[in-house]
Amino acid sequence: MISKNKSMIIQPTKNMGLKISGKNNDKNEVTVLFNPEGRQKGEIVCFTNADAVDKKLSETTNALIIQSPGEYEKMGVFVQSLPFDKNIIYYLEFEGIKLLHLGKIDKILEEKILDPFDGIDILFVALNDKTKNLINQIEPKIFIPIDYTSKNVKLLKDLGLSSNEVLDKFSIKRKELPEKDTKGILLKF
């Protein structure tokens, strides 16, 4: 079980990777990494594309490395991964917050894929011409684009985001999640 009173910290890493940190009820730090490169430490490591697995990482860590579909749990963090096209979708329950990482998906998802993931709090989504439709389909409380570049400025504007409001990291507690409208957060990748 993860403590619901602690802040979850979401930070971008190299090449559109993510580091999500928090503390569990035993006050142990828990870090989940998405698509890490090099020497990054985390208890859970998720790859949205199995071909991108860093072989050195898998040889030098005690982390739970996820690169295929299934259900996993470590240190109070529940992870479910599903295949979609050439990607792996990740659903996590961490610090009482429901997260969905779509990787580089650029298609609308079938309802049967989304059915188990009701009430997504934070959605990590690639910027493309389907992004707005995916956000509307999933209806998260917060969405975070995972591949922001200066080439995506028009897409950002369509989503109500500004490249002038970029954060180095984002901290949130369950009780701080928006209740009504979906909020976009732009991280500095």
C-alpha cells in the first residue's frame, strides 16, 4: 500500500523517459522509471517498446524490469501492461493515483482496452494528430505530453498548453487532483 498523503514527483529524463517517485507507507522511497537510458536507479522499470530495453540496465539492477504484458506489484505499486500495436501500454496505481502511460500510440483505443482503466488521474500521451481525441476518450484529470518539442507548438495550442509554461518537475498529491476540468502539464524533456 502506498501512502496517500505524500507527494508524487514526476520528472522527465533523457529521450522522453520519465521518473516517478514517491514514498510507500513504510516511508521507503519508490521510483518507477519509463524508458530509462544509462544508469538510473528505480525499483520498477517499464519499457513502452520492448526493442528499446537497455541491456546494461537489466544486468546491473535489482529492479523489476517490465517489457512485456502482464500484472506486476512491487513495494506497493501495482502495474498492468498491455500490448498495443508495437507498443506496451502501462497502467499504474501509485500513491492512490491512477496513471496510464500510452507510449507513442497514435491511434484511438478500442473501448475493450480501456474498460479496466476507469477513472484515470494522470495520462502520459505522445503529441500527434490523435492526442486530443485520446484525451477526450480517456478523460484524465491531468495529461502530460511525453514528447514535447518546438515542432509541436501548434498541437500544444490545440490542447490549451503554452511552451512558455514548461516545468522541470511536477509534484502532486491525490487530494490536489482537479475535480472537474482536465488539466495539461508540460514538462521539460
